[in-house]
Amino acid sequence: MNRRTLLIVLAILVIVGLGYYFYSNPIAPAFSYTVIETGDRQHRENEEFYTVQINYPDKTPLAERGSGGAENRAMATITRTAADLVGQFKEVGNVNNLSQEEKDRLTQANQKYSLNVGYKPYSSGNYVSYEFDIFMDTGGAHPNNLFKTLVFDLNGNTVELGDLFTNSSYLERISQMAQTQVRDQLIARAGEASVESLINEGIAPRAENFANFVVDSDRLRIFIPPYQAAPYAAGSFEVQVPLVDVKDILKPEVK
């Protein structure tokens, strides 16, 4: 092997080695936080016209359960998600470029735009999931209540709902369950006549309608925010899908 060939081989080995290192040890974005009494990380901002408080995990069960690098990958994703939520809030609220009229309104009302995010963990055999509850007030007619979920496999990689199934028929099956469960929840809250306000497009068999999900032991929990399937006043909905009811189209690692 001549010198030139040797240098090329060494360069390739270095590139491959670095790629594996950064895959195993991804770098999370710079995002200030303190660890609070509950053991969570908390990012806070308290400015003249807006406040932010977002709690997220300081560690995940993947530190013990996952493969090498799984914890680092998951925590990098969680941190990036938290940072993105703050960035989206600031962009939607235009908090750094408020008009003088809006500043005066907020001052007179003793109000501030706000973002508050909490979370709930879920676990099952091969997955670790988090559901983030998002409260965002940017001066509109009412605040927005949203969901964001993250599901990780034991390698710390993110999992989409479709990754759990062998084919796309899962969308029709879940949509049918959503139609029944959302309808029942709506009637329980507002009476039989409220069914007329059901927004069927929000629970139609499309992947984006069921993107916010977690794997919780023996079932999937799917979170549907206000406005998606019914008017804002009806609130949010949760659709539960027992794994046994879709076991014929689940991938083996999910069962």
C-alpha cells in the first residue's frame, strides 16, 4: 500500500470514527436551565412583556435500559424540542417587536405574554415516551393549549406512529376508534346536540391528526388539542388504542 492510499484509508477511518462518536454523543443546543426540587430541568425567562417556564426531564430511563449513547441521543432531542418551543413562542408572539400599542395594553392590564410547559412520562417494554402540555398566551382572544410528544426506542431514536405498524391500514383503524371516543367524550361534556360541532376532518385517517401519541404500557394514548376535532370550548381529547385491538398490524417489537 503506497503512502497516498494509506492516507486515504486513515482519513476514511477518522471520518467514520467521528461520525460514530457524534451519533453516540450528539450535542444538545445551548439552553440554560436549573435543576429544580422535583429533579426536572427548568428553563425560565421573565422579561418586561413575556414570561417563559418550561420543565423537561433531567435524565431518561434509557440511561439504564437503553443501548450505548441512547441517553445522550434522547436528551439532545428533548433539549432541542424545549428550545424549539421557546423559539416558536417568541416567533408567534413577536415578543421582541411588539407595537407600542400592544406594550401599552399589556402594561395597563398588568399582563404578559406567557409560555408554560409541563410534561408527563410514559413507559412500555421497548419505548420511553413523554407528553408535553403547552399553554401559550400571545394576546389573542384566548390562550392556546397544545400537545407535543416524543417517543424513543431503546437506542434513543425518535419513533413516529407509523413506525409501530406493518402497513398504513393503522390510520383507518385508529380513525374509527377516534370517531367513537371523541364523539362520546363530546356528548359527555356538552350533550347529544354537541355532536353537530364535531370536526370530522380533525380525526380523519391522516398521519398528522394522530402525531401526538405515547406508548403507555399496553396501549397507545393519542392527544388531540382544542380546535382539531371540535370548537375550542369543547377542550382537548384523548384517544386510547389498546394494543391488543391492533395486534394483527403491530410490528413484533411493539407487542
